[in-house]
Amino acid sequence: MYAFLTPISENPIHIYQSALPFCPRGTKFWEAYGGSVPPDISITPSFEQTWSACLSTLHGHTKPITCLVLSPDSTQMASSSKDATIRIWDITSGTTISVLSGHEAEITTLVYTSDGLRLASGSADGSILLWNLASGSISAKLSSHSKGITKLLYTPFSSRLLSGSHDATIRLWDINSCAEIAKMEEHDEIYNTGFIFSPNGQEFASSSIVAGLRVWDSISGALIKSFDGGSPGIPLIAYSPDGKLLAYASGENQVQMCRLDSSTPPTSLYCSHPTGVNFSPDGRHIVCASYDTGLTMYDTISANNVARASGRGLDMRQVHFSPDGSRLFVFGDSDMAVRIYSMPSIQFIGILKGHTDVVKAGSLHPDCSRFFSGSHDGSLKIWDLSSSTLVDTLKTHDPSIVSLHATITERREHTKAVTEVIVSPTGLQFVTKSEDLEARIWTLGGTYELVALIGGYIGRDTVISFYPSGEYLMSWGQGPSIEFWSTTSGGLVSMVGGGRGTIKVVTVSPASGIIVSGDNRGDLNLWDPSAVAILKGHTSDITAAHFSPDGTRLASASVDGLVCLWDVDTATSVSVIPGNVTISQMTFSPDGTQLALVGLNSTQRVWDTTTEAYIDDEVESIVEDWIENLEVKPNANDYMPLESRFRCKQEGPWLFVAKGKKKFIRAFYIPPEYCRAEFKVFSTVAIGGGQGGQIIVIWLGTLGDWMDRAL
């Protein structure tokens, strides 16, 4: 509930208006306030039973997390990022202890010494820095590598440092003198999964795609033993806890298990396209992860397959056992979650989900109470691993909440952040666009059911909009064509195109249905069932276009500041509006005689098409006069006058709502993770989207529900 301390301190009404709607009903906060709701406020149980397993989210890095490691005493945590900084955290309070700056490029790897007093960091520019954590200063810089560092390892007693690089070398360093002891050059490429120290630190092993497996002396750097047969995929390598077994990927469909205390040939374990491998803490089992088949566990003595868990299509590059061997934690380079399995049956028991980008780093607390994860979304999360929390996070709960005459419904259909919400002109549907590169069409009202899913053509730069009739959904921005999708089936109905540039702007005439598109070459294309016309006059990217209400005029703007008026019937230019500001938005007055222009620098002006001059009056008052008596159609059956309409604006996590021309008299505090997509108001609902793929629908009530009072 820490997120709601600020709004509650502003006004206690936010206990009910902002906090309770997001509060799980099985918590002490709900017990304290859920039964004492004021009579004019209606609240039904929350959509969760308990808090998420995420104890806290740590923010500070400005770019994706690349690595995190726990200190040997597990009281602190170090994290690195593409922002070229290292942050040391107190894992109890979640506060930053210090920020270490010294690298000039992104930091790729970190490692503590066994006493926790020093830290080594490697960077994409090939440099290695040794840090004195007491003073926060750099004690040494190692600069022999010519390309980025992929991994650093200390021996168990921290007398030697091992570094691997994209320059295809592994180097062994003496920590006390900072001297390079040996350089291993028998590799074609060094990955962060490609080398490891033995448990006693007396030797280390390395693996590469071509060179196969090598075992080296960690004192002198001399080669001890070699095994042929590298992996054409990801070099993988793991020691058993007693150091007698060594496993590595060999070939596309197998993992080799070598017995280092004998001369017997390696044992082949089948694993289709292996992505991860690790031994259990007791050394009795080895788990192989595969993109094709999931997790497979073998007995290390008999080499028999003893357990399996499906997971086809999941990226399982990181496979970590808990110290007691009872749990397995799995995540990878293309997954936003950490999956947890019970051992030795490999039974799926929970998922730690909350990051909005791939999880790149993870570490388990020695007492198994908490798991720490770092993501490309720039955040670190601390997770509670109590069994009751994990079980509760897997349950499905009632999604409906009512707060101060407002229903907030959360849907979690998208797998990544919802970036945009568009409401149909008919008021019967809305569509959400997400970073998962899908668009989803929903019914508006009632249960907000999913109607259709659109994928394949929805890229990061794709723009989506409803056709005025609501019958189609249009998408563009990937090339010279506009796609039309059925809003009932989600199927592709047709495509129109033919221009040479990438379409940037699309608008539809409300009178004739003619479509105009503007591209990055400055061309405007008019699409009519019977003909196609190209309007030339702009020389740079089209930024906005708008039809007059009667469909006879078209206004267009481009990056160079040019604004043109066109006659739609003749496809000729009528006039050019002077100005030197790039216009991002424009709209005609109801009678088509005035045109409001909004620039990228937030300037607002109104052009009179009759006098061909700018109007000096205040823009807001002019536009308010336009809509004073205008009626809009919120749904298929009724009309809503201006004084009954809702308006909203967002300032950070605050959503302010007003009716008609009144001042904003109601405020909702929406947790930041629910505010990724801008809230859109239509009729009596406000719709927004969250970082985790949630869709938030707030029912704003009726006129009788609203009181003319400020919060």
C-alpha cells in the first residue's frame, strides 16, 4: 500500500476512491477499511485475494538491467545496467547504498569476492574494473581484452579472477598483483555460459562452439584435459557439486556428461537444442533445458530419464536450483517471468510475473525466502517465495471492483504493456494495442468480452483506428498500404495501397467515406471506390490530415510546417495556410469555416477559411463555442448533450475527471504500473492500459452520481 500513501495524505477519501479498488480482499488493509465504506460509496471485493508475490520494485537504473548478484552475506545486492552504472542495494529496505560510476559503456557482468569487500565489473568496451566497496572507489583497471566482456568469475577463495570476452579469449588474473597469468586462445567465441570454476577452485572448464570442452589449471592456466565436440548452438557447461562430473552441450540434440575421475567416455543425454543445464545440489540429478521440449531430468549414475516438464517455446537459458534442491527456478532471454518447479518431480508450482520486459538476471536468497530478478525494463524486483503466496498468485479471482460509483475492471489478456486504447465511434467496442505486437477488440460495456485478436501486421510503429461506421479496424505505418480488419472476426478484409512511401496519417471523410493517407514522401493519396488521386504539394512527412464535416475540403500538414487546404472533388489545392510550426493535430468547426491547429510546440491557432486569416480570439473559447450545442452519439441508441459528457486528463498517476465544462472535480490515483496507455473517455467510461498487459475500465456513473464538490 506504499504507493497510495501520497494520495491518502492529500485526502482520506482516497482510502476508498483510490486504494481499496486495488487492495486484495484478504489483506489487513481491506479488513480495516472494507467494512466501513461511507454510505454514498459502493465497493465490491477486489480482483485479488492476496498481494502479489512481488515484495518491492527497485528503481534507479535508467536503462535495462544486465546483471545482478547477491553479496556473500546476502545483506546487499549489486546490479548493473546499460546505463553504465552499478548500484549497491540494501535488500531489506530496498534503498540504494551507493552508485558506482567509472565505465564508459554498458556493464555486462558483476562478481563479488568471497569476503564481500570487493566487486569486479566487466563492460562492453572490454574493460574490467575492480572496486573497493567501502570507499566506492576503483582499485584497479584491467584492459587486456579487445572486445566486450561476457563473464567474470572469482575462484572460491578470490585469489584468481577469470574473464571471458567476445575477442575469443579467456584470461586468468592474479587479484593481488592485478597481473595477467595466462591467456587461453583456443576458442572461437566466449559466451557468458561458456566457462566455470570447479567447486574447489583448482581448475576451470571452458566450452565453445568449435573447440569443444577444455579443462584448465586455475593456478598456472595450463591445459589439463580436452573433449571434442562443441555445440552448434549455445555453449553450456556445469560442474557437479563434488567436482567429479562435468556436463556440456555437444551437438544439436545432446548434452555430454563427463566423469573427470575416470577415463570412461562421456555419457550422451538426449536434449533437443539445449539451452540450459545444471546439476542438483546433491549431484544425483542433472536437468537439461530445451526450447523444443522443456525440462528433462536424468539420473547421473544410470543416465536414465527420470522426470520431464513440458515447456515448448519457452526460453529456459537460466536454470537454478535452490540450495536444498527442492525447487528449480527457470528464466530466459525472451521471457518476462520466472517459473518455479517443485523437485524432483519437476512439477510447475508458480510464476513470478510482473516485469514488462525480458528477465536477464536472477538470484536466490540462501534461505530460499526471496528471489531477486532484474529485467530489461530497468527495474529489479524482490519476490516472496512463501508457499501460500505462490499458490494464491495462481488463482483466478473476481475481476470487478466498484469504487465511488466507478467500476474498475482489470483484464490481463495481453502479455506485455498496453500502449494504446481506441474507442469505436459507435461506442460498442474498443481496441487495445500492446507491446506484444497484437491488437485486441473488446465489447464496451457489460462484461467487456474479447471479440477478436489481430496479429501479424501489428508492429511497434503500426497505427490503428476505427473506420467511422465501426465496421472495420484500420491499421497502417508498416509500408504503403492500409489494412482493413473485421471488428467481428478479426480477419483481414482488404488492403489498399499503391503509394511509394510509408503511410503516416490516415483520415476518413464523414460525409463520403473517402479515405486519405499521407506518407513520408509528402504525398497525399485519396482512396475512393471508383478512383484514386494523388495530391502533391508537401515535400516532407505528412503529420496530420482532416476532412471538413461536409467532406468537400481536406486540410493537411507536414513536418516542414506547411498546411494545405484541398478541394476533394477536383483533387486540387485551394490555399496554403502560412506558418512555420509543425502541426500535429487539426479539426474543422461544425460549419467547416474555421480550422483549429495544434503544433508540436503546443501552440494553438484558429484559421478562418473565409477571410483567410488567423483569428485572434482565445482558441479554447472558440472551440467551446463550436461544441456548445453539438451532440455526439455515445452508443447506438441515445445521444448525450455537452453538460453530461465526461472529460479526463492525466498528470502522472493521477486521473482527473470532470463533467461538461466544469472544472476537474474528481481525482483517482492509479498505480503507475496501470498507467502505460493514456486513458480515453467515451460516454460514461474511461479506459486505460497497464504495464503488465492489464486493461482498466472505469465506469464514471450517471449525472445523479456526481456532486459539485472538489476533492
